[in-house]
Amino acid sequence: MLELKVIRAQKERIVAGLKVKNFKNLDLVDQVLKLDDQRKAIQSALNDIEAKSNSASKEIGKLFKQGKRDEANALRASISGLKSQSQDLKDQLKSVGTNLEDALVQLPNIPHDSVPLGKGEDDNEVFQAWGEDLPILEDGAKPHWELAEQYNLFDLKLGVKITGAGFPLYRGKGAKLQRALIAFFLDEAEKAGYEEIVPPILVNEASAFGTGQLPDKEGQMYHATVDNLYLIPTAEVPITNIYRGEIVEEKQLPIKLTGYTPCFRREAGSYGAHVRGINRVHQFDKVEIVQITHPEKSYQALEDMLEHVKQLMDKLELPYRILRLCGGDVSFASALTFDFEVYSAAQKRWLEVSSVSNFETFQSNRMKTRFRNDKRKTELCHTLNGSALALARIFAALLENHQTPEGIVIPEALRSYTRFDIID
RNA sequence: GGAGAAAUGGCAGAGCUGGUUUAAUGCACUGGUCUUGAAAACCAGCGUGCGAGAAAUCGCACCGGGGGUUCGAAUCCCUCUUUCUCCGCCA
């Protein structure tokens, strides 16, 4: 949620930013400001009436105590009109407040200055290309779904039987590889100074709103309607919401947290060859890193997170590139997002495996996550998060890129976790 | 699932027969005095949001959430949520 005072003070910049995001309903900005003006006027009038009513009530109390019953009753009668006036203003305030809130939550975050113009994924900027030649596999190289069948690593049909399409079942060395990757990613995050969290994987409405999943992406989440809880699409939701409504001391920043969770996404409307195997699934495992920082230090933190993910990709010996997402592809809540894509040599295409974003104050304003600055005033923090890393596609890329005629070779860094060197 | 009790500031904890309560008091925290330094003691400050104002400051709201009664609600009523105790079930 954008900050009202920023919209008011820097309207030109906001409108320009919304254009970069290809946001169409620019009139909303003026509507928001108009509603806020109305809110202020009503609030001011209400305050005056309540001040009058409060002081009169105090006086009535005093008079009763002194036994001046007649005077008290006279005063009581004289302010009887105030009540309906203030009730009227309260109703107005509530309705204007609701309209303001509804309008405000429709505005996406404005992009960082470095975000390139563009409509969709084709316009993303290659921020860091893969420096070497792309790997070329020998003839007969197989896509991961064939390798998985050959070595009995996962079974999609069983997933369908138990649940439905897009819920893979891993088994044998496939299951062990999953577990090894999770442990490896968590250990690497811990080494980088992140505290490990095991959060709930169902969240309430307030949490889903806090990080921006509601009301915008309601259809993307599984909803347990009986209890009105949502299955998390990413650990970002429960972990960032730890600090919802909190005011921390400046010296506590940056707060660095990591957590492994399964992630659930309905992915409504995705079909075809691009979703074969485990390229796109409804349930996958992910280790997420989250940072809550001082506003002036968030872009340094973003760079640190990029470095962290790069190092993971290097240790897994996978070819990757980094994209800077264009205005049309940056998510609703994000100011700047870098995507990591792994090159799948067998499918000969790039697959997104990590998304690292700075949300600036967009989430913290929704969540009211603040710190006390050196003037002892409260100020919104910046929030960031990144996948480090998302498993299903990394799993697929490992199989495809490390396949040899003898089997699938496990990267050196992972062997102490898998406790096998090859899948054959 | 059944029965009962409770929810007050960072924490502890009064107020809860409705009206000088501006939410007592203690601890913690911040600044100061004293001290070579520290501790102790003493003094002062110490919640959040909104509104008005150039500012000092002033006003309004907030005692788990929402609603109600009343001139006036932390206090009375309704409702939801959460916690605790006992019973039942259970990894």
C-alpha cells in the first residue's frame, strides 16, 4: 500500500511510476487524494463536537456530585443535539475511510528508477548473462520427466491418484534429493546470518493482506473456507508477518530470517507443454530468505541477497542468468525484482527458480512494521524477500544438466547431504 | 467437544458498586545530577494513530476485536477471538 503522505507530496513521481507499471486507472490517484481531504475535514469536525460533548459530560458529573440536579439536567438537555451530529459524522468517517482504503489497496507499488519499460516477460532486461557457452548435452539427453521415470525419482500419476494434477510424489533417491536440497539451502542461509523459522503454512486473512496476496491474488491461493485460512503460496507470507504491527528498535535492523515450507499455488489457467513434468506444479518446496531493513539500507540488502542466490547456483554447478523485471512484469507489491533463471539443457529453455524483490514500504505500510529512528519517531521499515531456492525446478534442472550416460552426477557441494554421488 | 475463569501500556499489576482516572504503582528503558569510572540514590522524561498549527502546543480515538446502553464506559450488556483450569478425545 502506498503511503498517503508520499502520494500527496510526490504526486508526479507516483503517476509516472504507475505508468511504468502499465497501471491504467490513473484517476484513482486523484480519487484517493480527494477522499483523504474529505476524511480530514470530517475528522476535524468530529473532533470539535466530541471535545464539546466531553467537556459538558465532565461538567454534568461535577454538578451531580455537588447536588445541583437542575443545572445538570439543563446542561444535559442542551447537548442532546450533539449526539446525533457526532453519530452522523462517525458514519460518514467510516464510509469515507472504507472508500479510501478500497481505492488505496488497488494502487500497485511504484517501481524503482532502474526498472525498464515493458509490457511483459519479453521486455525484461538481462541483468547478468551466463558468461560461458550454454551447455550442450549429448545426443539422447532426456528431459527431467523421462529421467525421473528411468531412475524412479518421482511419480506424477500417483500424485494424481492421491490428490490431482500438479501434486508430485517424490520417492527413493528423488525424495532424498529433495531433503538434501532443503537442508543445504537452510544451512547456507544460516551461514549468511539468517535465523531459521518453521512457520505455520496456513495463514489468516490479516497475514495474507499484509504481504499483498489479498485482495489482489485471492484466486491464486488455496482457501480452507470452513476456517477461513489460506494455504501459503510462499513462506514470505508467514515469515514477514511475524513483524506485522511491531515497532522495533533501529539497532535490531536488519532482521534476517529464513524458512523452508511447502508452497501451494492454484496456477489457474496454466496448461500445455510448458507445464510438463514438474515445470509448474501446485505444491512445491522452497527455502525463502526475508529481510526487514532500515529504508536507507534496503538496496544494499537486495544486492546481498542476489549474491547469496548466485553462490547457491554456483555451488549447484548450474548455468543461470539474472533478469531485471520490466515494469509490466514486476509484481503488484514490488519496487524492484530480479529473477534467476536456470538453463535447462534438455528442454533448451530458461526456467525461473528464484525471485528476489525489494518491496520498500509497500508491505510494511500494510502491516504497520516500523522502527524507532534516531529522533525516537516511528518510521516504516523496508521489506525484502527472495527464493533461495525453489525446489521443483532446481530439481528438474539438476537432473537434466548433470545427466551422463552413467547416471545423474550429484554436485560436490550437495554430496554430504545426499550421501550418494550419483543416481544410477 | 463439554464446564468454568480471564484478556489493562515493553513487562508485572491496580482500577472493574459508570462521573477530577489526565489509566495508580513497580520494573525496564532514555536523559540529567552526583562519581576518577561504575553501581546506588535523586530529578526529569517515557505508548500508538488521526486531526489542527510555522512551531510550542492543543484536540480526538484507542484498556483483546466488533457492536450496544448512557449526557458520560477500562468499568454495565451482546458477540467474536484468544489464553488458562478441569473433564473428554488424541499423535
